[in-house]
Amino acid sequence: MSQTNRNILLGISGGIAAYKAPILVRRLREQGANVRVVLTKGAKAFVTPMSLQAVSGHPVVDDILDPATESAMGHIDLARWADEVIIAPASANLVARLAAGMADDLLTTACLATTAPVILAPAMNQQMYLHPATQANLATLERRGVTLWGPDSGDQACGEVGPGRMWEPDAIVAAWLEWVAERSAPQPLAGQRLLLTAGPTREALDPVRFLSNHSSGKMGFALAAEAARMGAEVTLVAGPVALPTPAGVTRIDVESAQQMLDAVMAALPGQEIFIGCAAVADYRPVAVADNKIKKANARMTVELERNPDILATVASQPQRPFTVGFAAETDNVEQYARDKLTRKGLDLIAANDVSQPGQGFNANDNALTLYWADGHKSLGHSDKRQQARLLLETIADHKACQ
């Protein structure tokens, strides 16, 4: 699939992976892209402007103080020209400077000045990548809407093994083609207001202990991200999880089931779709101790009471949205899912077998089966982003038929 005449501003930062940049430029141009290259000072130690000019067909720029280019505000022209900015490799130093909002060279200045999407292909030593500072910087950039491609894991030029290898040029081009195709496709949820819950809830026992479950929130956050990409106005009510807020999503953080219900009901008016993806605790302690419970006895009995049923409460509203639930089961998946669908008055339910390894709680993959009153559909096994997209497409189809 050719992407003729898309303008890519390719940023190259200092790192051994910069030697792959001329191949990447050539592969992008083979797909019909127009490529302009910006080098950082460190990048010039690994790849020359002359080689990149030869494969891109454009002069390579690297100096924000160059009188020839900046007489006409060249960095602003580049920022406006780009349909997307791809930085490959993105070194730890560049990631840190972007996260800090610095504009101390041509590349970082162009990134601040552009309204185009910014995509990073990280490349660095595995320990540098795993360092908490780098992870925090990457999370900050993701929260701002920056897309990350990679890194891969494997042998590194320094002799170490681990995460930090830049994706190969062909993989970056494939990701770019898919990325552009997604944004060029019709948006089935355009203009729809979508409210969803994600993650676990915590039910306090005392000031330091709580009852909870293994939900990571990954499925719900994938749904929020994909719904926003499909044009929806998304509000995400999230239990306690360590995940960045997807771009374009309004997030409300809560802890307990009661707090989640209160947040959902406050945001519900005007919503057209509700997805209850959170793993809400069914029960909570009747009494919460004011002070830490001491280990005084060999046994302790905790009396529990039912939590409010968020999904059923939403489904029972007179002017309710299209309501979708989740059923995470360990056996008799279809039976329990269909019972929940009917009992709670849902439009659709997504069920999965969390007893299977590699899917469901804390995993990156899932295998959902969707059920509605007179039918069902298996989504197969794939990463949660793909599962989210397929589920949302099904929701859009069913809602359109109402």
C-alpha cells in the first residue's frame, strides 16, 4: 500500500543505530513518502549528511543557528511541512530532552513547533532503557500523545543483551503504513460519547490493607485508546493502575467500587456507549478499621457486604447508553456470560477464559468471545489493542442497527 506524497520529517539522534537511517529513508521513499532529514550533533558521529542527502533527495539540516536556513525560520517551515515526525533512533538523551520540553537544537525545536504526530523508535543500552528516569520520560511522552515503536530486545552493540534495540527499517515502515491506514480509515465512532471503566477496585480493610484482584487495566486502557482513535469522545474511569492516560482521553481516577459508581453516574448523562471493563470487587468489608489491624490472633474473621453493581445500575437507567459488560471466567464461560448478559440487561458482553495462560489478567494478549441476545462472535487470540479494535467495531455495528 503506497502512501504517495506524505511528508515525513525524519529525526536522527546520536546512537549506533543511526547507521540504519539511510536504509529507512530509502524504504520510506519506496512507499511514496517525501522525507526530510534532521540530524542532531551526536548523530553526525555515526552517519553523514551527504549519505542522507543522497537517499532523501533533500539537503540535510542540523543547525538551528544556520543563517542560510534560519533566515526564513527554517525550523518552523519544517514543523509545518511534516505530516508526521519520526525519530529513529531516539536516544535516551533525546527522549529526556523531549520529555523536559527543551528546544536546544533543531530537532527538539521542530518537535515543539509542529502540530504533526510525533513517533519515536527508541534505541539505547538496555540498562539505560530500563532506568527509572528513562521509563518515566517515555511514560510522560506517551501521556502527551507521542507514539512509541519498540524497542526490540536482543544483542546490542555494547555486548549486552536486553531491551533497547531499534526496530529494523522494514518493521518501522510496516508500522508506519499500518499507522497511516488506521488514520485514513473511516471513524465508526466519530462524534460518539463513550464512557468506560478499567482496572481493579480496592476495598479497604484498614489504613494500610485492602481487598483487590489481579486486573492490570490493560484491556480497558486499550479500549480507551482505540475508541479515541476511532473518533469517540472518551471518558475513562480508572481504578488504581500504573498506566499512562491514552492520548485524547479524559481520565478520572478512583479506588473503591463506590467511588467508581459515583464517578460513572456523574459522567453518565449524555453518554451513548458504556463499557464496564473494570474488575470491580463484588464485596467490601462491613467495617474498616481506623488503625492498622495487629497480628494478635491466629485467625481473623472479616465480614463482607455486597458492593453496588455498577454495570446493572447503568443498564437500568431510563435513558441508558448502549451497555457492554465483561465476563472474566475460569469455567463454563458461555453459560456464565449469557447469564450475566440477561440478568443485567446488557446489549452485549465480552467474555474470556482467564484460566488460560497468556491471556486476560496482567497479560498483553486476550481472546474475547462476544455474546448478544441472538448471536455470538469470537475475536480469536491477539494483543489487547487488536481485541479492543475488533470489539469496538462490533459495538459500532450493533449500535448502528438499533
